[in-house]
Amino acid sequence: MDGDSVVVVGAGLAGLVAARRLATAGADVTVVERGRTVGGRVRTETREGFTLDRGFQVLFTAYPAVRLELDLDALDLRFFRPGAVIARPGSRSVLSDPFRDVRAAGASLRNGEVTLSDKLRTLLLRQHVGTRTESEIFRSADQSIRSSLREWGFTDDYIEHFVAPFYGGITLDRSLSTSKRVFEYTFKALSEGRIALPARGMGAIAEQLADRARDAGVAIRLGERVASVDEDGDGVTVKKDGETITADAAVVATDPKEAYRLTGVDSIPREARGCVTQYYRLPDGSAPRTRRKILLNAADPSPNTVVPVSEVAPEYAPDGSALLNATFLGESALDRDASALAEETRLTLEAWYPERDFSALEPVRTHRIEFAQFAQPPGVHETLPDVREPGRSTYLAGDYTAWSSIQGALRSGREAARAVERDR
């Protein structure tokens, strides 16, 4: 590829991986990003001393592409403990992985929310997914998460009280109508690795990828919106802000809706899953302590989860304060008033912890994300576009060519770069 020029449209995870790999292969690479920062759906902002993530909010360390593309040691990770706290008014119980969180094994065995048969089936399911690769799982026969779990024999209580809030938070779909492939592969990742937060926020992932791309010779141009990408003979013409760039190839690595606008590829998924994440401050001594586990709302879908962020990563909050977040799912949450969401979280915490006072709970920031993931019903993965779909010199990079996840985004960037290299 020596001397070939490539324009990458979009500086999210997929675009940054594609750009670095192409530059390393000898291409002259320019990344054009309409935002003022890199990262796409993996960004971090700082407000009043708090570190607030927007978009994908945790990192699964077992993802193969994460291990391949990132320097995890340099991210200075802070780790959640395996499992979760199942919460309902007046009741909290721990459900954990006895193999990976020995200290919680006794509490998990005594957990009355989950039957012994459900616990044994969970171990069998863990063995089942542990023997299969990502490609094997995503090529397998498909059905919804809910119907798959019922086939396995799990009880409705287990499905509703644990799986619905926990995997509803991962898939943004508490109804569990999402493809079972997503459930199986994330279950495998949770069994084999850990859930983590970089000490400087999830945005540190994109910053690391951008630094690596620049070190490889990539030029990253921020705050510039691309108007069009057109095939032009053996190359492409990229128009933006009154400027025209000609190149040998282009990689469109934007969000799905923008990628559809630029390429016209009809198989790009555009049905969205949205969510609202609201961050709160509390005086440090009044915050709930969960031993670094997520709180699952077993009784009500709103809020779906509450996360003790600064208990996991103390760097996320200034001295004397604690940082929590709550996530609300679905389109209806996107239209709700921030103060109403905060009041619902306060009342929920007081119901879970009747001995505690949460009147000091104060919202810090509300993130409304209309397109957090593309919808992934059963069978969707056979319909997703190939990275070569747009045309001879235009390529796609984004999780929508694989599956909606950080793994999917990183892998897609690598596959797009490989396709460009092979075709030049």
C-alpha cells in the first residue's frame, strides 16, 4: 500500500483502528471527524470534578479485539466484582460467580431469588458457551434470549429478576427479545474476563487509539463534517466544508445513520435502541456500598440499574463525594424530565435501603442517547453489511458490520483495513 491515500470518515473506535492499521501498512491516511473529540460512542467528559462517561460505559477485558488493539495496562483499569446485587423494596441479595468471587460464594448460594436448579443451569450454560468461539456463536441457529433461556429450563423468576435487568442493561432491551447470540457471547466474556473502567474514563480508550494512530502517521482532523463520499474512477472524492479531497480509497466509519447517508447501503441497520444515563453525587459516607457490584432493579424496569461508579473507580469523583449512575431504557425515558428521573432514582434507593436517607442525592449530568445501539433481533446478523458493501473503493467500518459492542467496533476496524490492503 505504499503511497496509497485513504480517507477515514469518523474517529470512533472502528475508524481509529482502521486508520492505524492502514498507516502501518504504508498508506497515507487522513481521518475526518465532525465532532470536536475522538471516540464516537465512547467518550468521557469532566464536570465539577466528576468523570462522566457517555455511550458504552464499561469495558469487557475478555473481548479478543480489546486484547489485540489496546494496551490494558496503560489504561490503569479499575474492576467491578463479578455478579450483581438483586434489589427490590426492602431486600437486597448477592448473586455472583462462585469460581471467580469466592468471598461472595456463600451469599450467592443462600440467594433466595434464584433456585438451586437455576444456579446449576447457569453453570451448564457457562460450560456450553466456554467451548465455542465468537464466530461459532454468531453462526449458530438463533432465537430470542428469553426463548433460549426457557429452552434451557430457567425459571421465570430467574429470567425476570436477574437476566432481564442485567442483560437488559447490556442489550438495552429488558424484554429480552434480542438475539441469543449476543447473550451467549457476552456471557462467555463475563465468564472469562472482567468488567472494568479506565481510571481516566472510558474516553481513555479512544484517546489511546488516537495516539497510536498519530504515532503511525495518521492525520486526524476534528470538527469537519463530510458532505459526501463518491466513487470516482479508481478512487474516491470526499467533499467537506467547501473542500474536496481525492483519495485512492475511503473508509466510512461513522454511526449507522450517517453511514447510510454517505453510502446508501440499505443493509446498514438504522433501528435504534436508546437509553438515558443520569449521574448523581452523594456525600461519600451516605453512598450505598455494594462491594463493587452493580445494583439490578428486580421489581421495576425504571431505573433498570444503579451503578456505584466511584466505589469501582474512586478517581471518578472528587474527595468527599461519591458518584452513582442510573440507566433508564426505552424511548419513553428519552422524553422524561431530568428532575423526574432523579426523583425516581432517589425513591428507588430509599426503597432498597429503607434504613438510609438519600435526600442529598443530586443530579450532576443527564445523557440522553437516542442511538446507543442498533437493534439486534434474532437473525439480524445475517443481514448486516460486509465491509466491502458500498463499492470498489469505499468500505464500511463500524459495529453494525458485526454486532453492537466494543468488540464489534474494534474487529470491524481491523477487517476494513485488511479489506483495503487486499484490494489495493
